[in-house]
Amino acid sequence: METVTLADLAPILAAVIGPMLLFAVAIMRYQHVDSTKTRDLIDEARRENRELIKEARKESRELIAGNRELIDRNRELIDRNRELIDGNHKELGGSLGDVRERLARIEGYLRIWPPPPHGANDGDAEAA
């Protein structure tokens, strides 16, 4: 058997390992370029999102400022409505008091007595 020296194996090793190393370097370069592109896209998207958020805030503040007059007008109308309702309740309460007095006078004049309370009828029915 012949002994094979390292010098004899060098071309074979170079033919096998060389393309593998070249392939590994090419893959690393591709990954580096791809990650750089991805990073740039992320930065651009972040900038665009921040600009959109600023614009949306500005528009929202303008809308709120424009609607401030409507909000104040609604509050005034609500307060006036509440005052009218309170006034009407007071008027109604006073009118009911007057009606009660008039009814009492009419019943007294006609000598009509109010019916006994509900509980009094139950005792009479049981006694009979």
C-alpha cells in the first residue's frame, strides 16, 4: 500500500471544502443584506407610524376644539331643561295641594267621608 501524504490530499480537500466555505460565506452575506433591508424597512415604518400618529392627534384636537362650542351649548340646554323640569314639578306639587283642599271642601259639603283604610275592611269581613 502506498501512503498518501497531505500534499496529495490537498487538491481533494480544496475541491470539497472550498465550495462549502464559499457557500457558507455567500449565505452569511445574503443574511446580512436581508437583515439590513429588514432593519431599514422597520425604521421607515416606525417613522411613518409616528407621523401618522402626530397627524391623527392634531386632527383629533382640532375636532375636539371645534366641537367645544357644541359641548358647551349642550350643557347650557341640559341645565335649562333641568331648571324647567324642577319648576314644573314645584308647580305641579302646588296644584295638587290646591286640588286636595278643594276635594276636601267638596266632600265636606256633600258629607262624603273617605273610605276606611284597607286594613279595617279585613277585620269587619272576618267578624261577619
